[in-house]
Amino acid sequence: MKVSQVNRSVINLLRYLSDDGELLIKKRPHIKVTGKFQGIKRVLTLCHSPMESYYEREIRSIVRRFIEPMNLDDKTLKKINKKFIQI
């Protein structure tokens, strides 16, 4: 996948997981995504590494660490795996 496709997929995933479906996205040197997840304001920074060769793997790891404290049920995790990037 291209970097823009990965970023779009991650943003859609975060929108799906957010409390109200709203995210604040700031595009400066990096893409900063801010939202409310389980009542807590959290921030995820994309475009961590511009190298396309391992970008998807790196972002997948970052997203896994981001959603791990949310303690999502198995049904939600399966839906995430089908609909968005393979987490």
C-alpha cells in the first residue's frame, strides 16, 4: 500500500473507534490526529517515517500500541481486521 492509503485507512479506523466519530487532523510536518477515545483525549502522529518500504509495518505497530489500552472485545477486533489494516 502507498503511504497515503495507509494514512487514510488509519484515520478511518480512528474515526470508527472514537467516541463521537469526530477527529481533529492537523497537517504540518507530520499528520497529527486528535480524538476522544473512551472519554480520554488522545493523539496519534502519522508520517513517522517517510520510507515507503517499511512504513506500513511501522504504522501497524504504532496503531496496535495506540489501541491496546482500549481493551476492545474480540468482535470489534475482528471487524477492525476485516475493514481496516491488518492489526
